[in-house]
Amino acid sequence: FLDGIAAVVAVLFAVVGVVYGWRSGAISKASDVPKLMAEGVRQMAPVLVLFFAIAQFLQYFDWTHIGDVVAVNSAEALRTSGVPIWVVFLAVLALLSVVNILVTSGSAMWAIAAPVVVPMLMLLEVPAETTQALFRIADSGSTSITPMSPYFIMALGFLQRYRKDAGIGTLASYTLPLAVCMTLAWTLLFFAWWTLGIPLGPGAPVR
């Protein structure tokens, strides 16, 4: 069933879309359906290009095993250096926050970082669920200050309706305090959660 789920979802969306289009008046004849489907694919083109690049990146990671090499070497270096695990957490948070400024897509950044960060921390006896919690913190804060995000540009458009001279720097200066406070709050909550040893979910220990 899961192998064929894409076809099932496609049929369901097609049926619902055609019925809705017919009832709303957007579809008056059968030839309107291919035109609307082409418009939908045109809107999805940037996402398809992104997924293509991610797929290539993951395939190269799998082919070269460079993610395993980097993870093992990094874990060994951290283990021999005697760095406290909380310092490692802060370093991972800082690194992912910087990467998030350049790669604003959460799925794309996870595809890039997960093959290295997850096994590296697992070798340090940190559960994968904890690593994903760190990733979500990094992915939430710095997104609001990067002009690479489409939502940043959308917010800038709304801001310019009320302040015509507003630019990227103006919006970034407004959102920077929010990003810093959000990241600090999530980080403090994470360390409190981790210190208390509260599970992240059923069968998902935090340490």
C-alpha cells in the first residue's frame, strides 16, 4: 500500500480538484483540466528542482560514504578532546543556525546535515531524537532574519505597505531580536528538558 500511495493520493487529489473546479466554475469543459494541471506543475517547478538537487546530494553521500567518514572522525575527535556534551550541543546549534541562513528549506537543510550530525552524535551516545530537537531549534530562529527565505520577502512586501522606505535591513533589524529571543528560549527549554531526562515521546529518550 505504501509503495503505491503516491498513485492513490494523486487520484484523490485529481477527483477532488475536478469536482471543485467544476462546481466553482473554473472548469467548464474537459480541455480546461490539462491547462490547470500544467499551471499546478509550473508552480511546483522550484520545489521539484530543489528535490532533484537534494536527491543528487543524498546519492553522492551514499555512494562515497563521506557522511560516515566525517561523522566517525568528528565523533572520535570530540571523544578524545574531552569536550562536554553540552558544548557539543551548542556548537551544533550554532553551526545549523548559520547553515539555516543560507539554506532556508528545513527539508533541504535536514538532508544536508542529518547524514553527518545524526551518526556523529549517536557515536557519542546521543539519541537521534535529541539531535532532531536541536535541528528544529536551529531551523526556527534564524529563518526570520534571512533574505533567502520567501516568507522574508513576503513580510517585506507587507511592511512596505505601511513604511515605503523599508528595505531588507529594516526588516532584518526588526526580526533580529525576535530570532535571538526565540533561539535562546528554545535552547534553555531544551537544556532543562535534557537535564531532567524527560523523554521526547513514547520510546524516545532524550539521553
